[in-house]
Amino acid sequence: MIFCVEDDNNIRELVIYTLETTGFKARGFEDGSSFLEALALETPELILLDIMLPGEDGISLLRQLKASVKTQDIPVIMMTAKGTEYDKVMGLDLGADDYVTKPFGMMELISRIKAVLRRSSKNSVKIDDKIALGHIVMDVKKHEVQADGRVVTLTLKEFELLKRMMKNPDIVLTRDQLLEDIWGYDFDGETRTVDVHVRTLRQKLGDAGEQIQTVRGVGYRMSE
């Protein structure tokens, strides 16, 4: 079951129709209150959440979802008409798994949903190991990162991005590779997402962030 929280009737009905004709079960909600009522009775596989909603907005609802043990692991894709970097990064940093900017194509939306569900399934398998590179130590099982002995708090996407680079030291990873591996899709023009997350990752790592090197016109490489 997929929940779609969208106040625009036309968009909501089109999304529900597309989901159901492609093999998914779906329910639509026009506001946060009706969505939360349904959520108390049923746990969906994934939530499509509009940012601009009457009453409680999507960002506030996302915070509630990620603060609850019952709902924190439900994958969330944010939908926004604004298309600004601020809205996208805020949603991702709060724990959203992906975003789509209106107007979006229905087939692109379905691809994003399938990619997020695949990643969610893979992430349910626990990995017990540690990775060390230079001044950075990652405990994958504890989901903890230390840089120069200091614990660094990372978002899920930042953690996965760092893990991907640390597991491939001195290898240049293209933006397209990282986009597909971490976010699960490959659409033209979306590589900016990778750049934004690398920038915030470097800032959080402090001096150790210099281990992430930019390879101009290609992507990123991490070394000691």
C-alpha cells in the first residue's frame, strides 16, 4: 500500500490511478489530519508527501514520521512545486528518501518509487563491519562515523555516500554512479543532488573532509 498526501485533487487522482494501473495499491489524502488518522490504522510501504498542504505542511508531517518508532522506517518521497534547493535538502536532511519536483512525469514517479522500495528492502539487511580511511572511521553496524576521533552526525544519504567512497579508496566515482547507487535513479540534470550532499559532508567532517577530492568534470575520489 502506498499513501499519497496531496491537496490538489487532479494530481492526487492521477497519481493514484497510475499507481493502481502499474500494480500498486494506493490511497489518497488531501490533508495531514486525514493522513494521520489512516496511518494510525494501517502502515503503508511508502508515502508520497506534498510539502505545501493546508493546515500542517509536509515538512512538519515528515518530522512526525521520523520521530516515531512506528513510522520512522517508512520510505518517504517528497513532492514539491517550489523546486528550490532549500526545500529539497531540508526534506532529505530530515530523512526523506527522495523528492520529485512538480510538474513531474508519472513514469518518472513510478521509477523513483520502485528505486526507493528496492533500497528500503536492501537496507533491512544489517551489515556488521568497520571501515577506516585516513582520519575517518565508520562503524556500519552502529551507523556511526568518527572524524579525527570526533563523532559526526550524518543523514542517511550522507552516510551512504561516505560509505560508498570509503569502500572504493582512490577510485574516481562519477556523479551518475553515485546518484544511481545512493539515490537509485539516473535522470539528466539531477547530479546537483550529489554535489550538495558532498559539500555538506565535507563541512561536517571538518579537516578530514579534505580526503574527499573533486575530479573536475567527472566526480569524486576519496583517499587517505
